Amino acid sequence: MLKVENLDKTFHTGAGEVHAVQNVTFNADDGEMVAIVGASGSGKSTLLALVGLLDAPDRGSIDLDGVELANLDSGGRTKYRSRQVGFVFQQFNLIPNLSARDNILLPLEFAHWPKEDRDRRADEMLALVGLDAEKGERRPARLSGGEQQRVAIARAFVCQPQLILADEPTGSLDKSTGQKIVELLRSAASTQRATVLVVTHDEKIAQLADRRLEIEDGVLKEIA
């Protein structure tokens, strides 16, 4: 379970202080997909960066299955991000000169999985996201946007992280494909018992999540 309590983040700019995240508290269970909605500049991407330890909070705690993350040192933060978190981005961020399958394999190599386990796991993930072996051998440029995002999801889940963070994962896709991608994220979360946080400005996409949270001017509230 992910537990976030009293999280604050303020940025100091030439125009003054920006309270990007203010006293945010929420929980998310294993296997649950939670959507965080809000307008541009509301603080949703900052919140995701804090939970993923891409930035440090000014105050508050982030607990993942009993481990307090906000207090980790630099080495511990790097280890946490590489082993316990999968990231899915709007622009896919696939390596263009690698095949889809090799993009999925890369995190397993960094994590020093044995080769036979890496091959088996990559094939499992291709099947989970609905891509056959032939498409697995294609480079990203030869895949549609939806297929590229499927590869990105497979890569995010491949090391079996406890937490998946998706930042506007449907923003580059048409509505129909975007809906399928969110349904896939939800299915993968349930299958692998990972907690998934999805940041989106699209209410229709957010309605496919198990729960919706809204952030406005850095303040978070739950939507019934």
C-alpha cells in the first residue's frame, strides 16, 4: 500500500512562491488504479514527481509497504526508482534504435536478471499488452502510437514494481486508443498487484480508474 501524508512542495521563483503541493494526504491499495485529475499547473505532475522520488518534498511522508521513502539518501532513492517504480510517459520515451522487445528487456538487464528469465519475462509482457512476436521485433517508428504506449507499459511493469506512475499516458493518443491504454493499465495493475497512479486532465479517462482524486492549486480532494 502507498500512504502519502501531509506532503508539501513550494517552488521559489522570480515572481514569488508557488505552493505546488499543499498538505496532500491519500492512500492507494495494491492492485488499485487511482486517477489524479486537474488543470494545467494544478500540481498533479509535481505530486507524481514527489511520489516517484524525482524531486524531494519540503515536508511530509511517503510510505510504500512500510518503507518511508522521503527519508532515503541519494543511493536509496536511486535504488527505489530502479526496482520499485515503473514510469509511463505521454511521449512513450522508447529507445528508437532498439526493437520493442529490446526496449522491454532493458530494465531487466539493468536489474541483472538471468538471461533465460529476461527472455521469458519479456515474452510474458508482450503477451500481456497484446503484442505478438512479430511486432516485438519492430522498432518504435514502425509501431502505431497506441502500440508504442503498450510497449512503454510493458517496460514499466516488466521488473514487477510495486508502484506505476503514469503522467498523461493518453495525451498523444486519440480518445478510443487512450481509453484502451487506460483499461490496459488497470488490467495490468490487477494482474500484478501494483499500485497505479495516473495523472490526466481528461475526466472521461479518469472515470475508468478505481478512484479519482482532484488537485487544484496544490490541494487534493477525493471525487465521489
